[in-house]
Amino acid sequence: MSSQTCPRPTRGFTLIELLVVIAIIAVLIALLLPAVQSAREAARRAQCVNNLKQLGLAVQNYHSANNMFPADSYSSATAAYGGPGYYPNFSCFVFLTPFLEQQAIYNATNFNLTNYDPPNITIAGAAINTLHCPSDPWQPTVISASDPNASFVENVYALPPGTWYQQFTSYGGNQGTFPGTFQWSYGQGEYTQYNGVIYNDSRVSIAAITDGTSNTFLFGERCQAIFARNDPTYRDSDGSWNSHHWFDTMVTTYFPPNVTTQAASITNIGGGIASDSESYHPGGVNWGFCDGSVRFIKNSINSWAFQPGPGPFYGSSLPLGVNYVNYIFTVTPGVTQFGIYQALSTPKNGEVISSDQY
């Protein structure tokens, strides 16, 4: 007589146990995502640092060949532009292309014309990875004759057939403490206020940086996406990498870094925001120095104070003791006090700065 063994019933998950497992997985994912995002941002920030180091190296090589840093345009008497006097043209990045392994772009540039002229539209659309911070999501502009914002191309209707683009830059040369674009036809007064190392018609050499190359800014971040988010007048054509304009390729210390999110005490930021150093890196911005080093400048760095009320500079507030009349900034002796941030943007003001102050 054989005995038959009854199979034991298989026990599965109860609904409560399944919900507990799902909840645990959800918590683990919630904990993991910020770590993943943080790791990605760390990688993007490292790439941004590398970009600034490449720009610093390119400037050193440019200086070896020309005995000075590149200017953000050189006034041209021959440029075909509708108006009397000299007109500034290409950015410092165009002059740096041979030192960024972009000789083909330099060769394709027609220096007898301005960056606005249709024949130079080819280089306008050239993307240079070194000029793009991976944390800046701004995209190149599509240029067409019907685009009302395409005024950065002179005589846009003369463009050859085809699809054309305007590339941007996430970095700008250190113009100093005050923003603005100089042209010789404006007069010498505007030119004398620029106190950085890269500005219109600048000819700054390493020997002129008496404050020390390790204490003087060279290139800073300028996040196009942040400018567009905070300034409704900021157009898709702004930030052009080959343009001489201060709101395209130069940075100042007029506002503290990341002013749009950090400086609630400034009553009106206005159009001057386009010269501020801004980034999506948490807590600050990357700056390259004249010695080729790159350092992270915190939002909390000491900066000069602003007087209450709107100022005349494109509706912006003015720093304490600073006046603005006919495109010229002037400071009041004994009243206007540079902060550490402003001192780092001037090459020969004689400030003594310790590395633990920023």
C-alpha cells in the first residue's frame, strides 16, 4: 500500500508586503536621484573648469606671439558699415581660434568686414566646444531673413540661400568693473573707464598686470539661459561668440556673481545683467585667472554696496558713490569702495588680496 504526499500550498506576497517593497524602492530612488544629479553637475563643472583652462592656455600662447592679451575687437576704419568713424568688430575668441586648434575658422574670417556682414555668417555658425559650458542649455539661433531679431547680421536679406546659425559663448573676457561698448566715434571718455584686461581695443600685457596674474580675472562664466530667463529684452541673438558687444562676449564685476538669485538688496538689475557672471553651478561661478588657473568664486564673495533706487544705466541700480552720465561711469573718491570681487577684476589698482578672501 503506497502513501501519497499532498503538495504544500505555495505562499505568495500579500498586498501589504508588495506595497512595502514598492515604498522601499521609491525611497531608495528618491535618495539616489539627487546623488546622480550631483555627480552629473560635478562632471559638468569639471568640464567647465577645463574649458576655462584651455582658454587661459590659448591666451598665454597668443601673448607669446603678440606680446599682449587679445582685445574684444579692434576698431576698423575699413569695415563696410553704414556710419562715420571707426566701428568695432570681432570678439577676442575669433582672434584666439588659431590657439584653440581652430585655424580653419580663422582662415575663413574676412577681417576686412565686420562680424555683422553676411560673408562672415559661416564662422558665426561654427560651434567651438571650448566656449560652451555643459550646464548652460542655451541653443544656437537659426538665422533667416524673416527673423525680426536677426539685426546682428547687417543686411540680413543679402544672406546666401540655406540655413544659417549663430553660435554662442558661455564665457566672456574680463572687461573690468563697468559694462559698455566703446567705439572711437564716441570719443575717448568712454574708453578711459575700462579697467579690465580684455575690452574694446585693449592692449594689456602681462607686464601691465602689477596686481599679479594670480589675483586678476581673465575669463568668467556668462550663462545665456539665465540672462534670457531674467531679462525679457534679452534676445536669441545675444551671446554671439564672434561679436564685440559687451552683452555678447565680455563680463564685468558691476554686479556680484549670480545677482539674479543672490542679491535681493539691489532694487533694480535692469539691462546691465548681461555683463554679470552667472552660472547654473550651485553656489557660485567659475573664473579663469591671468596665470591660467581656474577658481570657483562663491556667491558670497565680498562685493561693493549699491545705493537704493533705480539708476540710469539701462534702469539698473548704481553702486554706492558711482555716477553714470552720457555712457560714462565715474566714482566718488572716499565713497565708492571696491569689494574683493571688484578688486579681482582690475589688473593694476594696487589692492592687496589674500587667497582666503575668496
